[in-house]
Amino acid sequence: MTSTPDAPAVSALSGLFESTFGSAPDGVWQAPGRVNLIGEHTDYNEGFVLPFAIDKTAKVAVRIRHDSRVRLLSTFGEQGLVEADVDMLVPEAAKGWTKYPLGVAWALQQRGILVPGFDLLMDSDVPLGAGLSSSHAIECAVISALNELTGAGLGAEDMVLATQRAENDFVGAPTGIMDQSASLRGSKGHAVFLDCRDQSVQLVPFDAQEAGLVLLVIDTKVSHSHADGGYASRRVSCELGAQVLGVPALRDVGIGDLEEASGLLDSTTFRRVRHIVTENDRVLQTVERLTTDGPAHIGRLLDASHASMRDDFEISCPELDLAVETSRAHGAIGARMTGGGFGGSAIALTPVGHEQDVRDAVVRAFAAAGFTTPDIFTVTPAAGATRLA
């Protein structure tokens, strides 16, 4: 089996798989969720992002079958056992969490890879709907398993593109490549500086603990979905902006071009464009500061990123704004919402000595506002997808 700290969880998942499906799995794979340190909505604009894989993962136990039948079960038990035929997968037909593994199988088929039937049992401790990419964690665990079990031999870059196609064309969510890249290519103690135009990756040191800091995640409990209209409409605005400005993507617009752009675009489209352009610049500045000065010097960039998402891209919400403002007021050196927006989580980079002050203040502020009590926890940069057994 395995002698890692995951051994008990692997053993439990394998045992449950065997009791459910009648024999042991061919293996167990895991893939992490992610936190995006900075760089929001820049990925599908061929820009720059700086996420990192977190120490919360989705695990899948998988066994290949000798027919086309697929049987899927989650430890959450919310859907029970779901069955499908791998040769009859239809985009956007699957429901709940099963659309993610089925979407991966479908996307591999679109690449000409023969995918047989399989049994799969999934467990995850990535919070759902929190903007930490629980869906991509499932997809990356599944594609890691199927890539190995089918002998497809895809590299990380191709697995990223396959899972993006699963999201875009099967699930129906117009996401970019950031989440999959962090989950598949993450490294312990590092953030993943990703150029979304050519998929090149640079691992950037990000050790908050060594700098006397913790990164708090504040899950507002406001659920969001990338498959809804808000995310899609922001993408349409960005594509319109690029078209009017005559560039392949907003990646090609610089800070110095914004004055001219303001005269060519309607006010809403201009604000969307301004967020992307300035956010790309903030990512580059954050990478430089982490490389030369360390995590204690990126707080103002996190603050500016949140203001841009709140005011220019308009993807925040009252709960996220309250989490960010309260964190700053009680000791955080920088805070911002993270993820696609319209709910989910905020992050607060906080000195160790102020961690409890921030936690207590945010809980009090949410109670006073009549909001649902948030979940608050720390995350650290972790390794990417891997086989556990």
C-alpha cells in the first residue's frame, strides 16, 4: 500500500471500494484543490496567474472494467451509486459531482483515447463551492488515474487541456487552465507562476510560515458556480474588449494602453478590461517581490487586486468584502477574494501573532451582519496530483 501520512485514508478508501464493488481497486490517486494567490480571470485572457496547490485533496479509487459500464460513488452519498455507459456520454447530461469524472472520460475520448468502463469511489476534503476548485481536484485525480490505467501517456500540459475541455464542453463551464495547472503541476512550498498563453510554468518560493505569516482562507459559505451566467458574461466582455482593441487577447494590452482604450470601449467593457490589464501587472509584481523580498512584501498587491475585482470586474459580494475589510482592520497585511467570484472564499495573509484576532473579528462581523458563520482555516502550498497506492 503506502507508508505516507495518507496511508489510513488510502486504506479506508480501498476497503470501502472493495466492499462496494466486490474487489480491490487498481489504484488510488489524489489531486489537490488550489488557492489563487493573485491573478483572477486572467487565465482565459492568455495572461498570468499565481495559484498554488493546497493541502486539501480529492482522492479516487479506480478499477478498470472489461465492458463499457461506469459505476460512480462518492463517500458523501448524496447521489448514491450512479451508473453510465462510457460509449454514450452526452455533454451537460450528467448531474452533480459525477459530471466531472464523466467529463474527463469524454474529453479523453475526444482525443482518440480508448476509455473502457470503470468503477470509481471518490472522497474529498476540498470544501465545496468555496472557490478552492473542488471540481478540478476531482477532474485532475480522475485524469491522473485514467491516463495511467489506459496507457494514454499524456503529459501534464495535455492533461490540463483535456480537463479544460471537460469543463468547457461537457460540464458547460467556460473556465481557463489555471486550476488544473495548479492541481497537476503544484509543488510543496511553492506557488505556480503560469503563463496561460504557452503553459510555461515557473515555481516561485512561497513559504509564509518561514516569514512569520499564515494564509487564512475564509469560506463565506456563499455558494457559487462557474457554469452560471456571471462568469460567462465576464468572459464575453473580455472577448469584446480584445476584439475592439484589435488584439488576440487582453494579455496584449499594457497599462500604457488603457487611456486610449477608455475612448474606444463602453464604460462597463473598459472596467472589465482595466481589471485584466492591471491584474496581469500585479501578478508580475507579486512574482518579483516573492522572489526578491518574500511574502511579507505582497500585502498591498493583494489589497489592490480585491479592489479591482470589487469595483472593475464586479465579482465580489457583501460577504467577501466584509471578510477582506475585517481581516485588514485586525492585522492582516493583505487580503482579497480568491476564485471565480460571486461567493466562495477570501484569503488573508496574516502575521502569526494576529491570526486569532482576525479569526475572531471575522466571525463577530459576520454574526453582526446576519451572515452565515464562515469556515476559517489555514492552507499551505502542497504537491500536485499523484498516485498514492
